[in-house]
Amino acid sequence: MSNSSIGIFDSGIGGTSIFKEIHALLPNENCIYLADSINAPYGNKSEIEILQLSIKNTELLINKGCKIIVVACNTATTNAIDYLRRNYSVPFVGIEPAIKPAAISTKTKTVGILATQGTLSSQLFHKTTDLYTNGITVIEQVGDGIVPLIESGNLYSDDMSALLELYLIPMLQYNIDYLVLGCTHYPYLIPMLTKMLPKEVKIIDSGLAVAKQTKSVLSTHNLLNISNGKPTIKLFSNGNVDVLNSILNGEFDVAYLDF
């Protein structure tokens, strides 16, 4: 099993931000990535729809022999990972907004979070927020429209700039000093956000933390690949393969898969 692949899925191409962190930290590991772009975004779907899609992706990765599954989607994690862990024998790694480090480090006692409606309305998000933000004001902003623009290849567009400006201005009026990115698509916005935000506002995403947790879980289960051979990396999309290839700068082979 140690030579089997790490399975990763997301509601589209955004989870490649997680895949890249995992590949950088664990360069010997074989990986299979599923971009469920045809159903993106998950954030505006019902809890039962999110669960059904998460089950579909999980079973496909298990059928491909994956030894661990990384749910590289905040919305899927917060709405489905408990069910997945109860019903499948492989270990799972999830992702949720990095509220804790922001709450610990904030000087203004106000942090912003940009996320999908599905994440912000979930029980897991509220449980985590309540646990770490006593005395901290959390400004929540639903990032409607961001994922469709990224999925359609319009990342650095005027429409995206206008949307981000609309979402950031109210947060800055509350004097946030940390902006938490609560969707795996959003790290691709960091170059734009850095230009738009005052330099004292720090941006936090969960990518490296998820990669470290993946390594830890693999080690605990004696599943780390100790082979020095070239890893097999397979990325699949049920949407526009060109967009997935573009976001990865052509570094990896990508293919269309009907799932």
C-alpha cells in the first residue's frame, strides 16, 4: 500500500493549490487528483448534494487504489468528512479555514474570512470559530462568483478585480489585519490580493498545513512511499482540461475523465 497513490479531490481546479503543497513536501508520492469542475462550486449546494458528490469522488479514488484521501475542499470537508471517515476504511485529511492562527496573531482583534456559503454556514466551521475566537471579531464574506471566474479561466480579469474590491472594502473598514482564505481556489488570488490590500494585512491559507498533516497521517499508518523512483502524477477533470492545464502552467499531464 505504501506505493499506492495519494488521492485528492476538489470541486474543480482550486484544490491543485493543495496538491502542489503535497507534491512539494512529499515528492516521492504518487498522486491522483480529481477536479470535479462540472459540479463547481460546491459552496452553493445543499448539504446532501455536497455529501453525494463527496461520496462519488471518494469511491472513484478508492477504486483507483488510493491509500489516503485528501478532501481538498473546505465545503466538502465541513459538510461531509465526518460521514466519509465513518464509512470508509482509508484515512482522510480535510481542510478548513485557518481561523486559529489568525485569531492567535491578530493585533486589531478583527480578522476577515473569505469563503463559500457552504463553508461559512457549516457546523464544523462555527465549532472551530467559537473555539478560537473568544474576544475576536470575525468578519465573514461569502465569495460569490469567484470560483466560476477561476473555473472559466478568468482569474486575472477585470471582473475578478471588481468582485474582490467589492468584498475587501467592507472588511478593511472593520480594520482587519488578517485575511483567511476559506476556499482552495482562493490561494490563486494571492497575487491580486497582495496588490489590493494594505501591506499590514496578512493573508493566511491552509495549504502547507494540509500537506504536513497528510505526511503525518501517512507516517502514522506506515504508508509513506520510501521508493526513490519518479512518482506517477495523474490529474483528471470532468470540465475544461485546458483551464486545469493552464493553472498548473503545463507542469503535469492532465486528462479528461467523465465522472
